Amino acid sequence: MTDIHVSSSPTGSGGRHLLEVKDLYVEFHTRDGVARVINGVSYHLDPGETLAVLGESGSGKSVTAQAIMGILDMPPAKIPGGQILYKGENLLAMSEEKRRQVRGKEISMIFQDALSALNPVFPVGWQISESLRTRAGMSRKDGLKRAVELMDLVKIPAAKARIKDYPHQFSGGMRQRVMIAMSLAMDPKVLIADEPTTALDVTVQAQIMDLLGDLRRDLNMGLILITHDLGVVADVADRIAVMYAGRIVEHADVRSVYKHPAHPYTEGLLDSIPRLDSKGTELATIKGLPPNLMRPPTGCAFHPRCKYAKAVCTTETPRSLDLGHGRTSACHFAKEMLDGTLR
Amino acid sequence: MFRYLVRRFLQMIMVFIATTFIVYSLMYLTGGDPIQALAGEKPVTDLQRAQLTVKYGLDQPFLVRYWNYLTDLLHLDFGTTLTGRSIKDILLDAWPVTMQLALIAILVTIIFGVTAGVIAGIRRGSIFDNATLVLTLIVIGIPSVVLAPLSQYLFTIQWKLFPTTASGNPTWYELLLPGIVLGSLSVATAMRLTRASVSENLRADFVRTARSKGMPGRRVIGIHVLRNSLIPIVTFLGVELGSLMAGAIVTESVFNVPGVGFQLARALKTEDTPLVIGIVSVLVIVFLVANLIVDLLYAVLDPRIRYE
């Protein structure tokens, strides 16, 4: 692979990142109480780079993305703290009208289930060109012409003939390509893909992943790939941020994570990927369930499920430990994990 | 699309035959003596009776009589009333009035029901939402036999805003109050339906997508949400328009509107069997056509069902 060198040093002018989430907090105020779903998440993204955000359902990976997009329903959601910097400007401090300008044009997002994420009553060409017509001032004809180009770009065969088709007339994979074409209409600098392949067949998954990887490289976009599937990200991602209970528990470049996980949760995730050479043996799982965010466990949120848990884990919340080379782990025993001395 | 149309049309013919058959049999089974009804209070001699029986084909078997009725109907020959008036003429007089009334009623339904439903759907749980909920529940709870005379009393006699009854050839103004009364009965249903449809679509994934595309809120609601919410609403309005065209027996009787419902009520009161059958047959056709149009509109509005 000849892709961008993985580094944690800021690129671009003024030493800032393209997108930076800083110590973000999100809570949901419901009738039953307050659920703290994001508890101090920080990550950053540079042009042409892929960051994979990994975690189980409810770990807060999608909520973080929705907070970046500004499409959280507030209320019930509330953002009591943190910053989201895009090109150095804090999105959270912007007016709604200014944020709307950023959506789709600077930061764009694609969703898990393209069938429900696309509007069922409008033709795909109409939907792809909607932003071009209403925001870029293109005529209907020019918009549709550009829509065909975008559909060609995401490799939809016979794009011109399918421009008037409706979402339900496409296969799952093609539908996701339509979704991607639509998200690229305004040439965004950041693309957030929220579980883009979860609803697809395995063979189609790989095609979509390859497409996203190619587009990111060709268009020099920053790509945030949200997934719960470690297998999916290995080839595409540069860095991985593993989330658990609204925190980033491990953050490192993809090779380091696969070689030596620095957090017991990451290790558990890696062990639970089925392998050909483990045929006949029982698949490892992480015991227990993700915590209830209304009543999170004391200390480290992962301790009830951690096979290494010690006394300190039940009382003290681990800080994010810097392990060098931009690598962090929120485990009291991160160094011991890397040494292989943790029992 | 073509196959769908053909299938739908064949269905319509079957429903038409079945319903007219049922109506005809019911009138046949209720018995009574049609010749005595024709003569009124006067005595009928045996000779007259025999003559009239042959003249009206009453000596024929039931199925033959049904067949004759059906072919006459298809030739738009509805026969005459017991008093000798052409039923076709009565229908031609009554129909435009009922259509006017139905139009007012459906406009009332759209303007008040659909608009309020959209607002309530967007602002679920707001004061507006709760107030309209209570109001619609009250209106749903009042039957038209109460609502029509009550509003007639209040608006025409007490406050003198409208004429009390319609004339033989009613103007739009005379039909306004009956139209509003008729429409208010479906306002409540239209509102609840619109509210549910809008609030459901507001939570849909494609709304989130439209927002992520940077579409302004008014476009998200005005185009993406409304276009989808329209599907059940149009279906409802179409069926509703069909039944409004069928005339409103109570409302038309109370306000003396010479429409189809008024004529039907009169025919029932005077036991004018040919007129009842004539009106009901046409109502069946109107209803079937309205339903066909709704089904076709449905296919236009929702591309997902177009090729089934």
C-alpha cells in the first residue's frame, strides 16, 4: 500500500487538523433519567485519511458522528461540553444556518440502510441532484447530468438509463452506491460512513469498502468509518479508535492494534473474529452485556466484563494513557498488556 | 401498470354485479305489493292487476327480471318513479347539487383537517396538538343527526349568518353551511390521519438523510415529509369524496338541499322502489369509480406499488 503515512502530527496550515473532536460530551435526557452516552471523546482526522471508529451498539460511535453532523435531536440530546473543530472553527458554536451550510458541502454522511435512508417517492437522479439544484444553483438538466457523472463515479452500471429509477428498484449494493453518489454531490472534504456495509452481503461489503477507499484517495477526503466489524476495517483504515460506553478506550494505527491490542476490550474484539485456523474450536466472545448508560459501573466501565479486572478497576476510572506514536489506551494496565505480562 | 389496470377493472365489474344483485334481491325479498303501491289507496281489479303484471314483467322469473334491470341500467335507462317521473331526470337535477356540496365539504376537510394535522404532527405534544385532539374527539362524538340541526339552529336562526334552508336551485352561499357541517364530520379523521402520517415520516431515516444533505428545515418538511405523508391522506380523501358524492341523507334532509341524499330519503319514505333502486345503483357506480381513481392515484403517489 502506498497510502498516506500514518502519523498523529497535525497536517495542513497552522498545524491544525481538518476535523477535530475535542473532549466531547453528549447526554440524553429521558423520562427515566439522564443517559451519558458520550463521555469525553476526542479524535481527529486529516485529508485523505481513514479513521475507523469501532464499537458495539450503544458505544456512542454513531452519536459522535451525528453530533459532528449536527443532526442530533436536541432535546432529548444535550451537548454539555466539548468542541468540534472543522478547519479550526468550532461547529458547536455556530448558528444553525451556518451549520447547515457545512452539512453535505463540507462534511457529508452516509447511513447503514440505504433503502430507508433514501426517500422512497423520488427518483435517485432527483435525490442525487437535489443539493446541486437547491444549493449550487444548477438547472434541473445540469443537475441530472452531474448526477449521472456521480453515479458513474461510484460505478453504477448504465447510470444514464437508471437516473429516473426509484430506490426500491436497485439492489442493496447499488442502493448504497446511490447513497454514496448523493453524499459526494457537493464535493465534501469529510465523509462519515455509519456502518455502510452492515446491511449488505459479504461480497458486496468488500466492493463498497474498496469503493470508499478509492474515493477517499482520489478525492483526498477524510473518511470516518463507523463499524462494529473489525474484519471490515483492516484493509481500508489508517487508524482505529475503539469506543466503549461513550469513551475511546484505545486509539492507534491499524497495524499496531492488530499486532498488540493495548486494551482488554480491543483484545476481546480481535479474539471474537472467526478465523479459518480456529475451525472446530469454540469462538471466543466477550462475556456480559454493554453497560446501562443510565447507571454506568464505577471505575472502568469495562471492568464487569474484563477478564483481567483488578481491585483498582472497580474504583478508579482509567485515564487515557499515552503509549507513544500517537497511541493511547484507557486501561490501568495498558503497558502490561503491551508487554504481555498482564494476567 | 397495464395489467394492474385490467385486473382492477375486472374487479370493479364483479363488485358492480354483486352489489346491484344484492340491492335488487333485497328490494324483491322485502315483498310488498308493487301494483297496490302503484295504485295507492285505490282498489285494483283483477283485470287491471293482470294487465299491469304483464306490463311491468312481474310474471317473469326473478333472474330474468334482474337481467332486464341490469341491461336497462347499462343503457342508462333507470325507468320511472311510481308517480311516473323519469328517474334519470331526477338524478340529473340532484347530482350537481350533491357534487357542489361534496366539494365544499372536502375543501373544509382539507383546509382544516389536513392543515391542522400537519401542524399537530410537527409539534407533537404541544398545546395546539392537545387542543385539537380534544376538539376532534368532541366532533367525532357528535352524530350528524345532532350536529346538523344544532348548527342550523345556531348559525341560521340564532345568529342569522346563513339561510336556514336551501332553495330548489341552491346557490354556493346556501350550500356553505350544510357543506361545512358535512365536512366537519371528516375533519377529525383527516386530522388524526395526517398527524400520525406526518409524525411518523418525521422520524423516518430519509428525513435524517435530507438534513445531512444540508436541506433547510422547511424543505425537509415541505418536500420530503409531506410528499410521503400525502399517500394515506389522498387515499382517505378520495374514498371520503366518494361517499360524500353518495349524498348525505341527514344533512341534505335537515337543510332541505335537493341533492341525491335528499331524494333517496324521500324515495324511502314514499316506498318508491324503482327510485330507491335507481339511486342506489348509481351510487354504487360512483363509489366504484371513486375507489378506482383512488387506487390509480395511489400508484402515482407511491412508486413502490406501481409494478405489482
